Amino acid sequence: MSLNIKNERVHELAREAARVSGRSQTSAIEEALVLYLRQHGADPAENERERRLRRMLAMGERFRREERAPARGPVSVDDLYDARTGLPT
């Protein structure tokens, strides 16, 4: 794999990060990116399937909290219609 960075400032930062950490530039950049992702709520160790599952569970929780779904039990067909007007709710 290859990453070609054409920004001198980024190269300077990578060299300095490597120097102060005693690591290679690649290792210093990897550590910085892992920290950055964690600070922004992403887990770099989590795979795509786990991310999707976590997002779906969060959507379901928001849906439940907004009371768009019944608190418990299955939905019956009658629950989908307004009892007064007979129209869909």
C-alpha cells in the first residue's frame, strides 16, 4: 500500500511526531489517526458490520423514544388506523 502526501507541512508534522515519539513516521501517523477517530466517536477497531449494527440499534432506540412505535407488544392492524376516522394514522 502507498500513501503519497504532497503537502510539506504534513511531512514536517509527521517527521516531528516520529521524532518526539521515537517511532517511525508511519507508526506516528497511525497513532494520530486512531486518536483522531476515537475523539470523533469512531472505533477504528470496529468492523463495518459492527458499525452498521450499532447504528441500527441507535435508530431503533430513537424511534422508540419518539413514541412512533408502541411501548410493548406487536402492532395490530387496528393500531394503524384512527378509530374515529378510520383513516391511517
